Amino acid sequence: MTGISHRQARLYIQAALDDLVSQREQKTLEEHLKTCKICQAYSNELSGVTINLQQTFHTRWDKQPTPTGPMIENVLSRRRRILMSNRLRSAARILAILATLFLFALVTNYTIHRLLPAPIGKQPLSTIRERSHQHHYPIYLARQL
Ligand SMILES: [Zn+2]
């Protein structure tokens, strides 16, 4: 036995099934398999399982081009439920955002009204009087300032 350990060889065998080994790794694996009966058996077993799985999937696929059946139905309904709850959650989020925007608009509106001078007609008479007094304007002129 040269190169790699059994553990490493098994990792390579698993990776090789998914075409995830480099050429160099493939070579060291083959070297190991040549000399190691245990890993060879493991490799055969594993590729056998893979081929079996592929065949099973193919026969099922060929039998049922549109996948139905209780398991898939179950998966689909669960998926639908998740989608529904996601939709509800995002609707709630949108409502929360709208409420926040509305509140913000209210507060902004209120603040602006407080900061800006009131329209002439709505200014309290005391303000107008004070202004006319400060600038020595007659009341009717101060009203228009
Ligand atoms: Zn080995």
C-alpha cells in the first residue's frame, strides 16, 4: 500500500462518484485500489449502490413523467404552506413599513407646521400686534408680513 491511507482512499472514492477528484487524486486512488482489497470492495459496493439508485430513479421517472403520488403531494403541499406563510409574513412587513411611513409623514407634517409661520389669516392677533409694535407698522401692514 502506497500513497494514501484507507480513510483518504474512501474519501476519494466518494468524491470520484461525483466527479470531484483531480486526475492526480484519481491516479493515487487507483494505485491504492490495486493493492488494497478492502478499499476495492468498498469502491465496488459504493458504485453498485449508485448505479442501483440511478436505475431506480430512471425506471420511476419513465413510469411517471409527471411526478405525483402521496410523497410528492406531501412535499408540494408543505411547499405551498411555506410559500403562503412567507407571503403572509411579507404582507405583514409591508403593512408595518406603510404604518411607519404614515407615522413619519404625520410627525413631519406636524413639525413643519410648528416651525413655519402660520398663514397670515391664521396668525394669532398677538403676534401681529407684536410685529407692528416692533417695526412701527400699522396693524393692517403687519398683517401682511
Ligand atoms: Zn485501503
